[in-house]
Amino acid sequence: MIRPILTHPDPILREISIPVPAVTEATLALLDDMLETMYQAEGRGLAAVQIGVLQRVAVVDTDWKQGERNPLFFVNPTITWSSETMTAREEGCLSIPNQPRTVKRPERVKVSYLDRNGVDRVTELDGMLAMVIQHEIDHLDGVLILDHVTPSQPDPIT
């Protein structure tokens, strides 16, 4: 089911999401709804808070725009390591439509999480995948791309 995406300045986007105790049928339904919503909105990632659910859950797919769907499901994602090498990329956000920002983030990260089956996983991501998961984890912590704005990129939403 496609769900409405909250947009800035909705105060829910600034809330910190709570960990999910276990992957349940409700969690799986949420993940499926999030994926459908993300694809419909033409995004590459979506955090549950963006649809008003304060659970530490995110979906990511950086391949689908090139024609092949490769969804990744993250329950309780935590960055356990970040590279010292930083990369600045333009990031868009479904909750801040049509207002991309250049954000500097670590080029590689190691993420621990539960997968769709509730299995503990650790994976190292780089490039676009690393950027997107960091963006989604920011959402789970109440952080928006506007918080990464440099003086040359003022926040147009006041």
C-alpha cells in the first residue's frame, strides 16, 4: 500500500525513531509498504519516519532506476565504522521535494542491522549505497539534509 510521505517542516521528521524488538508480520507489511511508496515516489531510499512511523526501519534500492530492482531492507541499522575518505554528493530527499543539497559523507560505511528475516547482518557499503543508507539513518535520528547545509547553501524554508 502506498502511504503519504511527510514533508518538511512536519515535526515528526525531527523525532528519533525507536528500535524494533523483532521482525514480525507487521514489520514485513511496513517494509513492503515503504518499498512500494519509495518506488512510486521515484526515490532511492525511505525511512519509516518519513511515512509517520517512528520505527528504526529503512528500505534502499539504488539500482531500480537503471531497470533492475535490488531492494535492501534495514531494521535497526547502525553505522559501526566509517571511512576517513569523504565524498560530497548532491542528495535529494522525498521529504524535502525538489530541493537537493550537496552533503559530504564518508565514502564507505559498515552497517549492522536485522534483515527481512530478522537475521543479524553486517555489511560494508560504498558509493551511492553508503550515501543513501547514511541519509536514511539520519532520518531515523531526526536529522535532515538541511542540517548538513553549508553557508553557501542556506535553508530556503524558514
